[in-house]
Amino acid sequence: MKYAAKLGARWVVILGEEEYAKGLAAVRDMRLGDQQEVALAELVEYIKSK
């Protein structure tokens, strides 16, 4: 997260073993600090909509 902030990244996608097993990814908005779980199939559309 610190590296992403240093780079000025808007979004960070966290995909660990547990998330992958559930078919989800955690998406963190680095500007707002919010984090949501999003279905992998909907990930691109979710980020585009923001």
C-alpha cells in the first residue's frame, strides 16, 4: 500500500488466496481510503464506473 501511495496509484487490487477462493478481489480506492469486495467477473467494470 505504501508503494502504491508513493506512485500515486488511484486503485489497489488485493487478490489473496481467500479472495480468490471466493471469486472476489478487494479493491481499495487510495484517494478515499474505501475498500470494497468485488466479484472478479465485475472487477474491470467496477473500476471503470468510478
